[in-house]
Amino acid sequence: MKRKTIFLLMCLSLFLIYNDAFAEKKKDEGQSWVRTGDVLRLPEDGEYMVKEGDTLWDITHSFLKDPFKWPDLWKENPYIINPHLIYPGNKIRLYFPKPIEAEEKAKEVGVEAEPTVPEGLPVEKLQKPEEPAAVVTEEKPDEEVVAVQIPPVPEEIPIVVKISSAMMERRGLISDKKKEGVGVIIGAKEEKMLLAENDIVFISIAKGTDVNVGDRFTIFTIVGKVKHPVTRKTVGFLTETLGVVKVTQIDEKGAITAKIEKSYKEILKGSKLIPYEPPVKEVVVKKAEKTIDGLIIESLEGKVGVAENDIVYLDGGKNSGLAVGYTMNIFRPAGKAKDPLSEEKRIITFPHNELGKLVVIAVEDDTATAFITNSRQVIYKGDNVRTVE
């Protein structure tokens, strides 16, 4: 009996020693058992590492005090496919529901609810941060407000027609009287019949006209009379630009030396001069206030047929209402014919043959100079023009 008692005591001692050693080993390995009702502390990173024997039910009960919220915990960790199968080493992201009841009660009395601290969670993690000290800033005096006038925005973007300076310089014009000019070429340094660019010439300027070194004059000539293509009456005299001359020297005796800077055609002694005006390279298109009809009565250099980028002259000017920038359609009447099938034998007018467009670049009293911007066919003297409204 005594031996039996000693044997039982030895077995009990060995069991206790083994159990303590096993528990110490588990502790050293960092493993712990989560039991229902245990209170755990939230790790610093907000995640809990699953230990052997853990379930979502136990973890939810330990941290949230409500094991029935385990589906919410599962929802917060979508990588877990089967909520009943979690393994040691898995990381569970923990969450804490808002204290709804406390917030609702606080709203009823108008007081901000105090944060609820889950049991077992370090309080310092949920302490309300201190409000920063108020920063006092000096008030600056009101700045002076300056009213700025904003220019009105134009209703439409203007359309601009660009024309080469050479074309504008040599555009010429038709005037009702011969232009006499203020000067004339009286000779040349070299004995030449035909003068051109870079030639040195001598000029005479009318008395009373101020002239200085560096002044420029336009060289022109009167081509002849221009007759209307329909009425055959004289419309005026066509003035053609030949070039530009610049004064280089004026001696004590009054002799004026000049150099031909530009020549568009051959220049002869006796060619006339008028003060030079820099050409306008751009023409802003305008809408005509009314319908104005006219005819092409001549072209620059007397061409028989003209087209795009050519200069022509019209039989209407300021007195007809034309102005610089007006655009006009160029057309040719297609004719008329009697309708043989109508009882009243009515006259049918065929649609016009549209030829192109032009823009007015200069106006005189009864004539105008225009630049053809577009052409579909060859254009001739006598073709019709009409303003675009």
C-alpha cells in the first residue's frame, strides 16, 4: 500500500513538472490561448495575429464584447474565404463600432459625446488630442480698391485679308481728273532710256513742297482714259504705280539726288511723283449696310482676264456707298429665256454664274480699287459685283 502511494505521488509530480515545462515552452514560442471572456489588448498596429485555437467568435467576443459581431469582423478582413478556417499566423484587422447610443444621447442634450474606450484597450490610444493654441494675427488695414474698366468683348472676331505690301503699293487708282503730282524725274546719273531699281536719278519738287534727305516719293504715270464697258462713257484716268524713290542728297543749288528703291515696271524720265504713303498690308472685312451693285471696269496692267490675287477697278465709290473692307461677290448673269410651255409666255431668268469674291482696298468718289480673294473661273471686264451683307 505504501509503495502504491509513493508511485502515485511520483506520477503526479512528473505530470506537474511536464505541464509547467510545456506551458513555458508555449510562452517562449509566443503562442497563447484565447478563451471566451478573456480581455486582450489591441496591438500597436491595429492588427491581431491569430494563435492556435482562435476563432472569429472568440476574437470578436474578446475585443468587442459581442461574439455575434463576428460577421462584421469577417467583412473587415475579406482575404478570409471561410470564416470557420483561420490559421495561426493570419493577421486580423480589428475595428471598433461607433458608440451610437452615446452619440444619440449627446445629440438630445446638445453635448459632445465622450469617446468610449473598449475594455482592455490602453486609454492613451483614444485620448482626445489637445487643441492647438489660438494664433493671434494682426488685422491689416483694408486695401484700396481700384475700379478697372474692362473693355467690351467684340461680338465677332474680325476677318482680316492680308495683302502683300508690293501689291498694295502698286495698286493704282482711277480718278476723274489727271493726277499732277508734286514732282517729276528730270534726269539720271547714267544716260539710260529705261530706269529701274538702284538707279540714281535727279528729281524736281514743286515750289512750296517741303523735301528733306530721306523723304520718299511714289513714282506713277497716267496710263490713259478708262471707258465704262457698258455705257462707253469716260469714267476717269487710270493711274499706275511704277516704283518708289528716296531722296539721298540736296545740294546748295537745290539739285535733288534720289535713288530708286523699288521698281514695278520700267520707269521713264518725266514720270511723276507724289508723297509716299506706307501701304496697308491688312484689310479688315466689314459688312455692307445695303446692297450695292457694280461692274468691273478695268484691271491692273490692262489684263484681259484676271483671277485670284489680281487687282481690279470698279465703277462705284464713296458716292455709291462703298467703303474699304466691303466684300463683294463676282458673278455673270446666265441670261433669260421665254418659257414656251406657259400660256402667259413668262420670262425665266437663269441663276447667276458665280465667279469669285473680292474685297475693296481703296475708294475714290466714283471708283474703287479691289483685290480678288477667290476665283472659280476667269474674270473679265464687265462682270458684275454685289456687296455681301
